[in-house]
Amino acid sequence: MRTSGIPVFEYMEVLRFISGSISLIGFGQGILLAFIFFFAKKTRADKFMAGFIFTYSIEFFNNYLRSTESFADFPELLYLPINFFYAYMPLLYLYQSALIDKRFDMGLRHWTILLPAILELYIFSILFLYHPDEKMHWHNSDWGQRWFWYYRAGGMFFSLGIALMVLFKLKKYHENVVHEFSSLNGVLLNWLKLMTVMISILLTAWIVQLILENQGSSLPGIGTFYWFGQMVNVGMIFWIGYYGMRQPIILSHVALNPTPVKTHLDKEEQLKLEHLYQTILQYINNEKPYLDPTLRLSDLVEAVEAPELVVSRAINECAGVNFYNFINNFRLEEFKRLVKKDKRAVYSLLGLAYEAGFNSKSTFNAYFKKKEGITPSQFAVKARNAVEDGS
């Protein structure tokens, strides 16, 4: 029997070599990145990211052992305690929590989510100590095969559930982040959301495949999907490392709480909010804190000496906008003032935008067009023509 002119035996050997090579690349890359995150970066979130990358990448080594049939040649390697089906997604969840929540504390609730991984490590450590002949006999038995199937399926369902928890928490965070930050660069975590979605898709496909395998069937094109999935995982490890290294700690509070909404206030409460709002306006007009692109609600809170939620609500109630739009409206007006002042177009529009407190070209252009209905360039032409006509 031949496949496209190549004997099946040789064809399978080539596939094993390719699979083993991809697995070793992914494993080596992941271990290096995990080492860098653990030792070169200092925050608790980075320690969790190191754990996630390590446990996610270790599966590449398992793939290498399977693709090279090393378990058959070296049965003592069976049940090596490097299976982490129940570990990598909880570690990603903890990374997300430590990254964005300044109230994060490794309490009982977070240890509970790691309990299945601890149990997994314990069980495999016990099994690994058995004699190689006993391990091979049990592994090849019907009961052993069924146990391992349930173990893998359970791990994938568990990981998918945690992935959905990560996505839900990110959704809630996205809805409320505009109440704390005046610039969303490095804050939205879109890379983390996309990565979690990709992992969820891969997990769903493998769950379907496991169920079909149990029924003696298989997904169409599963072989191609397997290679594609491996390549995606290798690329994703590099991607995680790149964005994870650049990701600053966010440590939010308001962004993890429900968005302040307008409710009926009695006259006294309304007067208090309006008084606080006037204090905020006075501070902003006098000190111009919006020129700082990293301005956060916590900075404003410190300046006016009022609780975060009260300041956020005062802005929401009295200005009718969230903190993000509130501050960027001042930046927009500052930009327009600078453009009109720069009669001879000495400075670039982007330079003036940065001077006004914006720190992203795309964010500035989109915000300006949304608010003014024209592009910054069109506004600059009109403003400078108006100045010339007036002179």
C-alpha cells in the first residue's frame, strides 16, 4: 500500500518526524518563555503567566513522546507527572485576575480552582512510581484506556469551562473599563480575549473528536486539523510571550464593578454630586491633568479627596458621560485650541494630539471623527483658513 507514491511506512515515519519536530520547538520555546516570565519579571501576575505557559507547553513534550512512540520503548515514562489538563486554564484565570484586580488575593476561592490540578499531579505521581510492566499492562487494558479517556475528556470540559469564565470576566471588565481609564492603550486586553477564544475553539474540536473516538468514529480531516492545531499552538506560545511581556499591570477597581447608572436621587444627594462635580471641573481647568496620557480615575480621586465610586457617579450623573469620554473631551478641546494657535502648521497634527494628552494615533483619529464628524486634517484646514480670513 502506498500514499501518493510514498510507502505507508515511510509516510508515517515522515509524519512522526514532523510532529516530533513541531512538538520540540513548541516545548523549547514555551519553557524558555516561562523561565523569562518567572525570573525576569517581578509581579504576581507574571508568575501565574509563567505557570500557564509552562503547563500549556508541557503538552508539546507529551505529544513528542507519543509521536515517537517513546512510551512503548520506555514504559517507565508512562504516567510521568507532566500532564496538566486541569492546570493551565486556572493559571490563566489567575493571571487575568492578578493583572486587573487590585483587590486580588490568593484566597480559598482561588485555591479551590487549582484543586483539580493538585489532585491531577498527585494521582500521576503515584501512578508513575509503579513498575513499568504493571503500568504498561494497566495502560493497555480496557479499563485503563477508558479511565484515560474520561481523564482527558474531563480535563478538556473543565478547561473549556474556565475559558468561558475568563471570557465572561473580560466582557464585564470591557463594559466598565471606561469608568476608570482615560486612555485604553494596554488596558483592553484584546490579545488575551482572542487567545482565550482560540483555545476554546481548539478545546471544543478536541472534545468533539474524543466523543466521536469513543463511538468508533472521527472528525473529517482530523489529521489535518491535528497538524494545524499544533502549528497554531506553537504560534500562540510566541504570541502570548510577545504580548505578555508588553502588558502592564492594570490593577483596576471600578472596571470590575457594575457601571454607575442614573437612578432617582433626592435633592440633597443631587446637590452633593453637583458640588463635587464643580470641584472636579475646577481642578481639571486649573491643573489640566488630562495632558497626562496615563491619567486614571484614582488620580482624580486623590486630587478631589472623594471615594472612587462617588467621583465616577458624579461624572456620570452631571456630565452624562463616562470617565474615558469625560477626560478625552477636554483633550479634544485642547487639541483644537493648539491647532488654531499653530497658524503656520509648524507642528504635525499627531504631535499636537500627543501634546493634548492622547497617546495613540488610531484612538485619537477615531475619537475625533466620532465627536466632530470630520477628520483632524479636515478640521485643521478649516480652522487655519478661518484664521487667515479673519486676519
